[in-house]
Amino acid sequence: MSFSMVLQLGLRGQPLSGPDIGGFGGNATPKLFGRWMGIGSMFPFCRGHSEMDTIDHEPWSFGEECEEVCRLALIRRYRLLPHIYTLFYMAHTTGTPVASPTFFADPKDSNLRK
């Protein structure tokens, strides 16, 4: 649901979007949280957030292995921040979504056929 939500909101003019990593309601498992952080760190809006009366949704709350997975995902995001900022500038000036669906790609690009 996260992918379709982010893509659809972007197409409708809301470039700053992303799910609550780990889910807002209920408790995530360490494996789910780590995987969600891996992909969630690439969404335009990236945050861990949850409702009251749930377990903590911070990477260190799920053990060392999950913390390391989350650390690597966030390092990747920080490395890509100049590109992400450029995408936000383009969204501001031209209206293109930050997270673009595949049909925005150039069909002549040979990388799409791999």
C-alpha cells in the first residue's frame, strides 16, 4: 500500500508523502521494521511514528541486527539527499512528482528492459 499511496499522491500534486515506517497502528516485528526502513528510507517523506500504547518504533528497539539494517538504509538516504533535494525543487518548479511511476521514464532507455 505504501508504494501506491506515495505514487498516487505524487501524481495528484502532493510530493511530500510517505508512510509511518513500521506502521502507525499495532506493533512491527524486527524483520518487518528493518525491511520497511529499507524501502521507506527511499520515499520522499521518511519517518518512524506510531500510536500510543504500542512498542517503540525506533531502530534500536528491535535489536542490533535491525539497528544495523536501519543504519545502512539511512546512510543511503543521506548519501542521496542532494538528488532528493533536486527532485523536490523540480516538484516545486515544474510539478513533477518526487517519486515517479515507471511510465514517467523514457521508453528508449535501455536500462528499463533489464
